Amino acid sequence: MTKRQLTRPLAIVSLLVPAWALAQTDPPSAGGRGRGDTPPGALAGQPSVMISLWVVAFDPSIESSKLPFDLKAYVAEASGRRAEGWPDGRTSTAGLARQMAAGDVTVEAGGHVLTMRDGRLVSLPPGGLDSASKPPWQIVTAPRLAVEVGQVGQVSIGEPLSYMEQRDDGCLTVKESDAVEGAGVKLKVEWAREANIRFSEIELEVSRLAGRQPIAGVPFEVGRPIIDTRRTSLGLTLERDQVGVIPLPQREQDAPLLVFLTARPVEPPK
């Protein structure tokens, strides 16, 4: 009998989180700029920054050279330098990111196209082919948040996972797990200019269902969830009209996970 999994589909969520509901003001550091000080060229009035992120999981079958950030190629180029990794063998991606024009963000596979359209990352089906075919990637989640300059914004989006537990009489009962499949984002906006926006801190965490614990005598994958969690952090100065592409840690056999980021200054809330 073929094993089946018990899981809920992870909703693709878009949230607009006001900065004044999220953010905590950082005190000025000794010898540094306070919140009221601005670097040359910074926009006046402490504008907010509207941030959009898309977390995308790619099928391992896609050639890494086709991805906007080829982590395998980076590791090969960096082989002569000090290599850091996670205990499970994954390559650390702390501090890694690239920027590219929105029009250059395109991944094609099997007729499907992942691209930026009108400021949004979208997956387009193949023209003239079976529209029911699935693309070799999944937009896991797509949070949006607004953060004022000098403040920290954070948001967590997730879907709780159910599982089955075997009772003493052998029957199975559905339980709710504390495990969550989703993403957490924390960003600090240092300053915003017409030409670019500076994030002094970006922390990303993505958790996905990797499998389930077996239940004796049950031929289905319905046990307690096993969660695959990946984290990275970096600072980034995002240039105007550019898309930031941030890789998450992975091993050779892992499905690549990339985070796409756009940001633009907006008028502060009144």
C-alpha cells in the first residue's frame, strides 16, 4: 500500500502589518546616530518602508545554474576560503545575497515561468499546454509589512500541522501539533534614500514539513511531523528598483529555498 501523508496545504498569505503595531524603537547607540539623525541624502520625515517578501522552494531537479542565486556555484568558488556549515552538513548562507533588476528575475522550467509582474512575484502556467501541470517550485508564503526608518519590524506566518496518535485500543485519533510550517521575518531599517534603502539587520527563518514519525502497524505517513527549519541573517543595502535574492542554508540533496525581497519608501502614517 502506498504511504500517504496527512498535512494541510500551507496557505499563501499576504499580510500588511503596520509599523506602529509591530515595531520597537531602537535607542541611539553610543557615538552613533539617533533616530532623529539622518545620513546625507536620506529622505526627511522618517518615512516608512513597504517591504514585500516571497519564500520560494524549488524542486532539486532544477539545474542550480538556472536559479537567481546559485548556491552550489558560490560554494565551488569559495572552496579555497574558510567554509562554514551547519551541524547537519548544510552550507551556511549568513551574509549572502544578490540584487537584480525586476525584469531579470525569471526562472523557466517545463514551460512554467516564475517572474516579477507589476511588483509581484508570480508563477505563470505554460501557454498552450496542460494548465493542470504543476511548476517545479512553490511560493511557500508571501508576507508584507511596513516599517518606519529606525525601527524593527517582524512578522510570523504559519500553518499548524495535524497528526494522528494511536490509542491503547489501536484506533487513531487526530491531534493538533505545536509544530508550525511557515516563515518568520525580522528586519531593521537603518535609513531610506531615493536611491536605496539600508537594512542593518535581516533575519529569516523558514520551517517546512520534512516527514513524519512512523506509527507501528500503520502504512500511512500520519505520525508526528518532522520539521525542517532553516535560518539566515545579513545586512543589505537594496538599490532602487532592484530585487534582493537571499538563499537559505541547504545540503546537496535539499530543495533550494530562496527569499525574494523588494522595498520602497512610503509616506509615514498620520
